[in-house]
Amino acid sequence: MADDPIAIFDAWLADAGRSEPNDPNAMALATVDADGQPSVRMVLLKGHDDRGFVFYTNRESRKAGELAANRHAALLFHWKSLRRQVRIEGPVTRVTDAESDAYFATRSRASQVGAWASDQSRPLDDRATFEARYTEVEARFPGDVPRPPHWGGYRVAPSAIELWEDRPGRLHHRRLFTRTDGGWDEGLLYP
């Protein structure tokens, strides 16, 4: 078999871009804290290549704390309209400051200001507190908004990629790719 799972993912993501009504790049990110408690949430894929799959977040958030405690994660893309999903597992590293700066510069001003104003994942007494902080940050940066030092990207380097396609009678087609030194080994899984 030995196809390239990244090339297949590229084609599937392009298909999803044409068929999914919102955020074809949305993926579930599963992490585990220091006590082994799992946690999952939706994030957006902001880049990928042979090195891995990249997302950005507040590095003081719950997910960042969990990634600091356990440097492994799982991703799941589910494109219901295409009846496909992709599971990815692997170790996680931070992207470089240069990569984080470059991506941050492409975000909308509101998202940039929000990255400074939000204490992501921490308790908030009421919405007015956040909105006041947002207004303060907006006034502090009347021009370009620099990337906050506590905000940046993470890359999940795939050690395994499963490509799942729905089939009638729940006889799904599942291909599992496992990274090797020379590329990828491919096998099938029972549905």
C-alpha cells in the first residue's frame, strides 16, 4: 500500500474546504494532564507539512498546561458531509517564535487584541471585566498589535495517522499509517 498519508490528508482537507459549511480546518485536540485526566476541545489547524500539524493558543491556558505535563496529543478531523475522519497521534513541540510572529500578524485586529485581553481558561467574574480589558488593550495598541509573549503555536508531529471512510452497513474502510525512519508503514484496521 504505502501511500503518503499527508498527501491524502491534503486532498481530503481540500474536499472539506469545498463541502463543509464552517471551519473545515476545525479539529478536536485531546490532551492529558499530569494526573492522567483527559481533556478535549476544538481548535483550528493553521498549518501542516511533513513535520506536523500546527495550532495556536495562549500558552498559559489549560491545554498549554496539559501539554507541558504530557508532550503527546491526539487530533481528530471529522468531516460529516464527506463521511470521513482523520485521527492523528504524536509528540508535541512548540513552534518557533518566528513562526508564531508570522501567523499572529495574519490574524484580525480583534483576535490580536483578544489574545492580550483574555486569561484563557481561567475563571471570569463577569463579561464586563473581559470587555473592559479588551478596551484597555485596544487603546494601548493603536497601531500594530505585537504578539503577546504568552501566545504561540504548537506542532503535533504525527507518529500515527488513521484515515477513516464511512461505508454502508458500518463496514468502514480504515487505513493506519505508522511513521518509520524511512517514511510510513501502512496497514488496515477492522471497522
